[in-house]
Amino acid sequence: MEYVGRVPAPPLDLFIDDIYCLTGVPRHRRMNVPPMPSGHLFINLGGPARLWDSDPSVPSEVFTDGWFMGVWTRRFLYEYPTRVRLVGVHFKPWGMSPFIDMPATELRDRWVPVDAVWQRSVDRIRNQVGDLATAGETLRVVEEELRSRLAEAPSRGLGLVQHTGRRLETSHGAIPVGALADAAGVSGNHLATQFKSHVGVTPKRVARIYRFARLILSVDVLRPVDWTDLAHTAGYFDRAHFTREFKDFTGHTPTEYLALRRRLPADPGFPPDSGPMPAD
């Protein structure tokens, strides 16, 4: 499967980490995706895709067109079609807010059809892309759609969330939320309210996901892994808490995860393999 991606031009890069195309036959059909510090937009130009929530009470769903996903606080599973043609957008945790007219909490731990958020947009994108468009042309069309959807004036509180969110991003969640609130001159409750409005979760939850992302992306399966050292570097100072959170977020113990990654290694030249792991 081929990956073509890029960071969008300003001002979209304030809200979006990257946009990308996936085309071809996947190495693994089903992927187990842990919580990551991002929201997602997927435009499906190929066969139907299926998603499962790790919460067994939530039914799986098949998507033929596209879907939005806010920040996830638990893992989910994704099954590629046999042949993939997919456009993805990785939003920063707060990045979806100026593109949608709905509370971020309504997209937390949920998938929502694109046309329920952007009416009739999938058909327009499909018509512009066509069957023969290159990956570069496809990304250009999606970037233009995003640019047309970006609100001209930021909604109340977004600037605060952007500023404190970037500090969480650069520190990998290491800055205490109380310190963030103090530095911004607001109360912890006010900061939490604004994060819920624009991200869907509290800043403490965002910090927790950034911390886990730092840890999982630092694992080098080709070398001996010192889990205690990695956990401490990522900000985990209680081994039992680290092990429990690792199992919650991946569905595996650290030892099981390492064995899986050594048996089915990620492709270092294929960014979508960085966090998700095969569930085959």
C-alpha cells in the first residue's frame, strides 16, 4: 500500500498535522488503533471499510463514503477493504473545532458520517477527484475543501486551547495542567471547560494521551527494551499504573505488544504503521 502525505499550507497547519492518501493492497487488513492525540477525517474512495469500538456494547459499523472521528480515549479497530483508496486528515486535538458546527464532545470516541457534519461534501469531492486523479491532485482537492470550511473568526476560547494545547504537544504531556492554567491566567475549571468545548476531553486527558503516544512511538523493537526506563522518560512513575494504562490503550501487556511488533514489525517508511498495530 502506498502512502503520500504532506503538511497543509498555512493557516491550515495550525489545526492539521497532515493530510494523506493511501492506495493499494494493505499488508494487514485489520488494525488495532490506540488513543492518539488527534482527530480524524476519512474520505473513502474505495471499497467499504468497517470499524469496531473496543467497547463491546457499541456495534460495529461499515462506511462506504467517509467519516469524522474526534479524539478517542480508548482503542478502536479498523478493517481495510481488500484494495484501498482513502484520503485521511489528522487534526490536532483542537484542530477540528473551526471546521465543524457541532460540539467536540459529540465526536469524542465516536465515528460520524461526513455528510452528517458537512452536507453533500463527499459527492462533491468524489466528483472533483474522479477515478484517475493522482494522489497529489486528490490531496489538493481535499485541502481546498478544508480551506473553504475553515471559520473566518475563531470561536470563543479556541485561542486559549491552542496555546495550552501546543505546550502539551511540545512537552509530550509533561506540564502539569495546574501550571498551564496558572500560566494562562485562568482557573483549572475554565481551562477544562474550554478543552471540552473544542477538543471533547479535558486537558488532563489530552496530556495522558500525549504521554502514551511518546512512549509507544519510542519503542525500538529491534533492540532490547527497558520498559521501566521508557515509562519513566514518558512520565510514568508508577509501574502498576503504566502497565494498566498500556493494556487499556493497546489491548496488550508490554511483553505481548513487543512480541507482536517483533512478529509483525511496522514499516518505518509507512507513517500509518507508527501507532496502529496489526490485529490479524
